[in-house]
Amino acid sequence: MASSMLPISQSQAFCARARLIPASLSGPVRFALPHRHRRDASYRKPLRTMVVTTTTAEMPKKRQASRDRSFVDEMRTVAMRLHTKDQAKEGEKESKSPPVAKWEPSIEGYLRFLVDSKIVYDTLETIIQKVAYPWYAEFRSTGLERFEKLAKDLKWFKDQGHTIPEPSSPGVSYS
């Protein structure tokens, strides 16, 4: 970064060598502004003049961190500001509540999921078979049929000695 910053003496030498403006305009520029309120054409006040001088200096370029990083890196930085330290090791927020206990799957929970899924897919396949609307027929034999496969999985669990639960109220109400 130090190589991109020039000392003032070098930048002045650069400006002296390169002629960026015509020689006729290299001196101060004068603008004449006429007086606004002239009542009498014979009564003339002198024109007001203003001298404008300009200088050019080369400013060191500031390195913008956002331009050097990819979009994904920028989004990751923003996301990490929103995460707590419990969620990610780079998280910046402090959690207000105790961390959620780690979820441990169980066979009983998986069986409840399978039973609820079976009743939902059974309802869906029944609706498709009745063809209340002609466009429902497009969903037949698409490979989305799951009722028979779920029934087979539940039968296997029953053969293994597990008790198959009844469908839960959320599963029944959803189907």
C-alpha cells in the first residue's frame, strides 16, 4: 500500500511535467459578473470581478475493504454479526437465553413422523385418484406416491417389535 502513495514532492513534479490545461488558461481565471439592478442604461457601475485559482494535488487512494472481498464474504460478515456465540464461533451477539438442548432423535419420534406422513400422503393420493379437477390427473404415476412405501416401512418396524402409534392430531388436521 505504501508504494501507491506518492510524497507531495513527487506528485508536484508529475503535475509540472504533464500539461493538463492549455497554456492560455494556466494563469488565474477571471469571471465578470454584471450588476443585476441597472435602472438607467446611462448609469453604469463597474463590473464585479472575481479571481478563481485552482490547484491539483494527487490524493492517495483509500483501499476499500468491500471491493477486495467477494459478495459471499461480505454476506458472511453481516450474518456473523447476527449470530450468537452459541450458534457460531465467529458470532458477535451475546445470547439472551440459555442455549437450546441438542436434539436427540428417537425411534418413537421417527415412528410418529412416519405415521403422520403416511396419513398425509394417503389423503393426497386419494384426492389425486378421485380427479375432482382434470389437472390433478397429471400427478398420477409421477413417482411422488409415498403411501405404499411408508406402509412398508411401518410394517418393518412392527415386525421388529416396535409399537406403531396412532396418528397425532396435527397430522390428522393437516391431512
